[in-house]
Amino acid sequence: MPNTTQGLSAQKRAALSVLALVLPVLAGLAWMIVADAPLRLVATNLAALTIALVIIALPGRFLHTPATALLCASVMVLTAIAGTEVDNVRRWFALGPLHLHSGMMFLPLFIVTLPLLPVILRLAALALALFATLFQPDLAMTLSLLGATVFAPANKAKRFALGIAIAALLAGVMFDRPQPAPVAFVERVIAQAWGASTGWFLVLLAGQIAMLGIALSAQTQGRALAGFWAGCTIASMIAPYPSPLIGGGAAPIIGFGLALCAMRATQRIAAQGVGKRADLA
């Protein structure tokens, strides 16, 4: 497969990744305003987008560590054990007045930093994160982790990772519990727009597709993140799961901001390594 990133400068890759976040959020905000969504959802997404853009502008080295992936997986487990419960489901953690979706907040960052771990720890961390999605339970996040694994580059651990993810998804389907009632403008947003306007349906669908632009903004991490996004999108269209970025909710926006910050740090570090080798040549 040709590498579509070779002809893109670092600045263009960075701009593309930011657009892939901003465009779906703006499409969702426009829909919420036109469809008279609660003002708190509009304000929350605007604030979250501002926070995400600030995070992306940070150097990101503090996220570029192997411990980050382990910490993200641990937060998922803690949420499954002691998170905010709604209808026997624990997917959220409280931060002041907000209840943030742990998977949307931390799994994008988990995916970006997972390759920093040694192979054995990488598989263990993936298994831990998948275990957490089963016990929250959150089949959408299980599917999204499988999508990220499918789109990740081939390596000696990928076959084992795929086996773990597929087994987790099958277990999640077999033991899935009834879902909490869908929340308007948060879950199944595209289906809601389809019932109201074909035009807005197409706008929101285009916004979600725009997120796949991340796949063009980096090689390894971008493809895996796009796979995660594809899993989120499919889940939100077939069941009452959140529609990230186009729907109301701070966690997906900030979570993708954290992931993009870490991804850009990886690109900078890789570029510095290339520069040092060139100096030594």
C-alpha cells in the first residue's frame, strides 16, 4: 500500500489532523443549534473544543511515555469498578459537575501510546483495556479497539492482538446487557438527523468521515486511530451508543485532543532522530 503521508510536510500533517477533529465538532454544533438542542450541550462542546486545541498545541512529551498506555488502561478498569453507574452500566467518571465517558476520553490516547510498550506489555495492556470494556460494559469501545487493532501496522504481535480483540468482541456480544435509554443529541445523532433532514444527515455524515483524515496525517498511529473512529461510528449507527464529536459530550473531543497531542510529539521525536542521524552521516 503506498504511503500517502510521504508527500505531506509536517505542517500539513499537523493541520490535517486538527481539521479532522475540528470539522466534525463544528458540524455537530451547527446541527445542535439548528435543531434546538439544550444550550448546555452546545456550551460543553465549545468549551471542550477550546481545551482540545490548547492541549494539541502543547509539546506533548509528557504524554509520550510507555506508562501513558498503562495508565489509560488502568483508568478504564477503575471506571468499570467504581465509575458512575447508569442502569447497571459504569462507563463514566465524575469530574465536578461533569460525567465523562472513560473510553472516549482515554482510549484514543491509549491507542497512540500503546506501541511504546514492549510486545508482552503491549498485549497485556490491550487485554486489560478490553477486559474493562466488557465489565463496564461498553461494546462500542470493544468494537473500536478491534478496529484500531485491524488498522494497526503488521508486526509479530498483531496476530495475537487480533485474537484477543476478536475474542473480547464475541464475549461482549454474547453477554451484552440492555443499554441505557438513548439521549437525544448525544447518541445515535446521525439517525436523529436522518429523521429530520436529509441535508443535515449528509452534513453530519461528512463530518464523521472527515475524522478519517487522521489516517493521512500519520503513518502508524493515524491508521490505528482511524480504525478506532470507524468502530465508534459503526456502533453509534446500529445501537444507542454515543456519536463522538458530532454529538454532545466533552470526553470524545478532549480525548481526541490528547491523542493528537501525543501523536504530534511522536512525529517530532521521530523527526529529531532522523535529523541527528543525518548530522552523524
